[in-house]
Amino acid sequence: MKTIYSEKHIKQNSKSELAGGQLIKPYECPERMEYILNEISSRNLGEVLKPQAKDLKIVKKVHDSNYVEFLEQAWNEWKKEGYQGEAIPTVWPSRSMNSVEIPNHIEGKLGYYCLANETSISQGSIDGAYEGVKVVLTATDMLADEKSLFALCRPPGHHASRDQYGGYCFFNNIAIAAERLFEKGANKIFILDIDFHHGNGTQAIFYNRSDVYFASIHGDPKEAFPHFLGYANEKGNGAGEGYNINYPMQPGIPYSEWTKALDDAIEKIKSYQPEALLISLGVDTYEKDPISFFKLKSDDFFDVGKKIASCNLPTLFVMEGGYAIKEIGINTVNVLKGFEGSSS
Ligand SMILES: [Zn+2]
């Protein structure tokens, strides 16, 4: 399987994450990519190709144009205020506030456009995010000629909604892939999100549509980020009713439990008969992940790949989370090797 990868992801190199009341080094860090690349190379997964130049106008088809312009200007506006640290919001249009007005001041804008403030904006953050978009667009455009591809995106994307960032995500890479496939004439796409966290951004973007079926297997939001979306009763709206399915799962579950949700999702994929399958590939379901609570073991990831392959569809894997960084390469490549029919 070919991998598309841009070393320029490093432009997103924020130094601070607000976690547990402290500013720590972000879990979502550039080194994650090194471990994955090493494993791709040492186990001969396939060629690693650079992204091609792409027209990025599509970003404003998936995301609100004011949001995109905000992201492009946020760091400069923050610096202009003389702040010393990275851009982190401190106030939100929360339930008792006016959530419609967009303030002029950068602090207000950050609160308006941010859904979770572990994600700092620093110089280059958005340039890094655009590299992820180039990676996913290049991979999507190659899907016509390949059975499967791996878009090794960083930063991840599935928490970014039409006009909000957070959960380390700025642009929703997998939603942009789906949009590109529609531009090229596709009629039905299935997005399966197997990251530990609910793909709230992807769900929100496609919630009213029947031409994208979204399924997510994740930590129960009563117990896990993003807390305010990802419940089992969210089934789509309007034309999209019946085309969204969430599998919130309890803390501590092993693969034998987790995979029952995967089996059910795979039945949904087969009966929906999409033209392509897009996988939000997070490996933070791993037992040693520092911010998650499932108990999947490294060998289990082969079986995940094998089951996804049973759908027999053009398949694009898009990298999302995974924070046990020493094992992130092993676990990611195990999914991809499992997809190709290997178990080692
Ligand atoms: Zn995650």
C-alpha cells in the first residue's frame, strides 16, 4: 500500500497543551510521524510519496470561509496583542451566553471558533494543517488507480467541524476527501471512524446528508472527550436520518467486545454499498494509550485491517490519533498489513 506523507507537517509544532490544569508538551506531537514512517519502511508496507500541489479552494467547501480566514489570521492577531504564550481561548459562548455574535477581539474569536482548548495555535499551525489537506487530496485523487491508500496526515482532522477546531484538529481531512470524491462523481461514501474518540466534526459536517454514511466506534462520551457528542441516539437529521451511527463503548473493554461494534459497522457498510470507504484511523484504542481507556493489543490491529478488507471496496485510510508514540507505528502498520492479508 502506498503512503502519502508531507514532512512539512512539522510546521504545526505547538509547545503547550492545557491538560490536568498544567501546560504540558502536547500529546499530539511531530515525533508520532517518525515512529510510523520507520515502521512503514522497516516492514516494507510500500512507497512513501510526497503530496502534489493541489487547489485548496475545496477547504472552503467543507469549512465555513470565515472560519478558514480566522485560522489564517489567528496567530498574527494574537501576537499583535503582545501575548507571550501560544493562542489558547479562555472564554466561550457557553449555554447561558449569546452564541451568535462573533466578537472582533482575538480572545472572543478564539472562544467562538474553538471547541476544546487543549489545542494551542502557534506560528505555523495552520500551514501544518494545510499540509494535511494536501496529503489527503493527493491520496484521494490516486484512489481511482489503487485499491487502497494511506494518507499519513498530521495534524489529525476528525474533531474539526464546519466552523470549529479542537482535539488537535483544524481542517477535517477525511471530510475533505469525501467532498473530493463527490467532485469526481461519487454518489455514496461511507466513513468509518475507529479512533478512540468520537469523530464529532465529521458527524456534524454530514449529519443532514444521506450520501455520506458515518459510523464511529469510541469511548462513551459520558466518560471521554469530546463529551458533548457521540451518543447512541444521534442517528442523523432530515435527509440524513438513519445515516449516522455511534457505538459508544465502556472503559476497559478488550478487543473481543470492541470488535462486536466493528462487525456491526461492517454489516452497515456492506448493505449501504458505497463507492468508497474512508477510514478515520486512530490507534488510541491501544491498551497503553495515555489518554484513552480501551484495551486493544498490538496484534488485534491486524484483525481490524482484515475485517475492513472484507468490505472489498476502494479504501482510503486517513491518520487520526494515537498517543502511545513508541507503539503508534506498530499498531498503525498492523492495521494496514492486516488489510493486505498479512498477520505479521
Ligand atoms: Zn483520538
